[in-house]
Amino acid sequence: MELFEKVYGCYYRAVKRILEEASEKTLTARQMEEMIRENGFQESALTIIPKLISGEWALGSLDAKGSFHSAVSHIPRLPLTHLQKSWLKALLSDPRIALFLEEAEQAHLEEELAGVEPLFSQEDFYYFDRYRDGDDYASSQYRENFRTVLKAVREKKPLFAAYTGKKRAGIEASEADIKVYEVFPYQLQYSSKDDKFRLCCLQFSHGSFCQETILNLGRIRACHLSKREQTPDPAPFRFKNSQRCGEPVVISISGERNSLERCMLHFANYEKQTEYDEKTGEYRCSIYYDKADETELLIELLSFGPVIQILGPEPFLAQVRARVRRQHELF
């Protein structure tokens, strides 16, 4: 399997872009140069434009004003490479992909990719630090609820949701535990730590959608779109906690039990700076995060146990102490 193929490189993308634009309007040499600069290398224009203008590449011609006309009657389309097909086949094996595709769409893709070997399988991944009570993506009811919620988010419509609280130990939720909320959803979130989807929404209260609420998709028993016409602006809520932390969390990594590699892999989605302290023989890592992710980062750090030490800042350390104290009291 070839990883790189010149037909799909920047030179072909640049010419493709020129032909797409030229099929709708004439182009000047300056416009063509700009497209080549955006999709390839600046010096590529010295080779590509003369071949297009001279007719050496029979893809277009110049008019009396010196503008380029495309000779292609349809927009060029590059076929998928074998590597791209293998990647798509691998994505289809992920149970979460069915949440975003209609059954007919998924069946069509599987038919088109029949006989293609997937680039990887779900069995190739080992999740060593993930809760096992993730959402049931195979449930038909869950998929139906998810598509209704997704439709509400995309079309900016409120919906009714029959929602159940946390299950008590060994006790299934009863009808009395189910509450019906009318909410205006504005964002879907996925937690890889919990393997669950969450719905960020505004609950209808006192005549308007004003109460910020987060619903776990797995706890929604049923839902349907509301006929209420009111559509609030969720921007103040969406970005209220979405801001960079004032100070990074600083941790010391001992290096034992492959802890450095594990930390770098686990926190790969965070901006960070790591330095080696020759005096202590340990690594010091500063992790920058969004305040909305603070609790999840705290839990992730505690999961590493004694191989790391959280050094600061003090407000974050206070949360760590409080959580460890609660855990100690439970045991």
C-alpha cells in the first residue's frame, strides 16, 4: 500500500482548483498564481501556468483579453486511493459512526467498500484508563434518541426529553425517577474518558430557555422536537467557561513504570511544555488547559497515582486535596 502518490499531491490540487474556478469564470494570470501559491509552492507557478496558457496541457485556452478559459466541461474529481478507502472502512467499524449516518447511507458505504481491508480494527486499541459503563451505541433506542438530538442541534430547535437520574446501586430507575425537560440544545460533547456523549442545553424555566443544563445521552429514555418557536442565543453559555487557564498545572514525572511516555500520550491533546531536571532526575511538565476541562484533567492526573506529583498552582492543588480527602472518607 503506497502512503504517498504524486497524483494526489499539491501540484494536482493546484491545477484542480484552477480548473474548478475557470469552469465558472475566466481567470487572470495573477489569480492563477494566487491559487497555486495557496495549494502548492510559489515557484510552481513558473512551470504550471506556462503549460496551461501555451496549450501544452490541453486543459484550457486564452481569449483575446489574455484570460484563461477551462476546456473541461465538468469539475475534476480525484478517485479515492486504496489507503483512503482502507481508512474509511476502518471508521465504519467504529460503533459511534452509525450515530451520524442513516442506515441507507451506512449500507451504501459498506457496499462501496466491500472487499477493502480496513486500515485498523477496534480490537487494535487497548483502553487502559476508561470507565466500562460507556453509552450503549448498539441500542436502537439510543441511536433514535441521538439522531433526534442531532437534528435539534443542527436545526436549532428545542426538544422534550424524558430523562432519568443516576441508578442507585443494584436498583433500576423507576417511572418516578424519570423527569421531562424541555430544552434548547446547542452543543454535543464526547468524553473519551467516560466513553459517553453529553448534551449541553438550556432548560426552559420561568418563561424562557435560561437555565444551563447538561444531559447524558445514555440517560435519555425518549425525546422529540418541541413546537415552541423561541430560539435563544446560546453563545454566552457556550463560551462562558471556554477560556484558557490563568496558570498551567505543573506536574513532576518520576519516569518510573514508563510514566513519561504514558503522560505524553495521555495528555497529547493538551498544550504543554516538558523539561528534564538534572538535579532530581525527574521531568517537569506544564499543562495548559481550558477551564471547562479542569475537572476531567484533575481526574486524569489522579489516575496516574504515585508516579507523578502535582506541584501547582495552589487553587488546583486545593481541589486535588479535597477530592483525595473525600475518597479517603469513603474507604
